[in-house]
Amino acid sequence: MQDVFVLEDFLRPLEEDHAHLMEERVYNTSAAIDTNDSFVSYVHWRDTTDSNVMAKEWGET
């Protein structure tokens, strides 16, 4: 049986790890479930203060 994950559970440690970058942060999140019921969550975050763009990918197969 596939485990179910809450997006907040991914964002919380992400925010703690990057707390110094959190000012003026814009989040764009998306999640998809493929035909094999594999859960993939992508969280892209952009630091609008200096235009640095970073991305983190989580996957459970």
C-alpha cells in the first residue's frame, strides 16, 4: 500500500533548512501520481530578492 504524504511535511524541514532565505519567497508547488501509483512532489522556490532559483525534488517509488 502506498504511503500518503502531506505537502506541509515536506515544506516544514525545507523552510527550517533555508530560513535565512525565506524573505519575499514565492512558492510554486505541484504533485503528480503516475500510472504506477508512485508519488512525486516537486517544490520550486524562488528568492525574489536576488533572483536565485532553486528546486528540490522528492520521490517515492
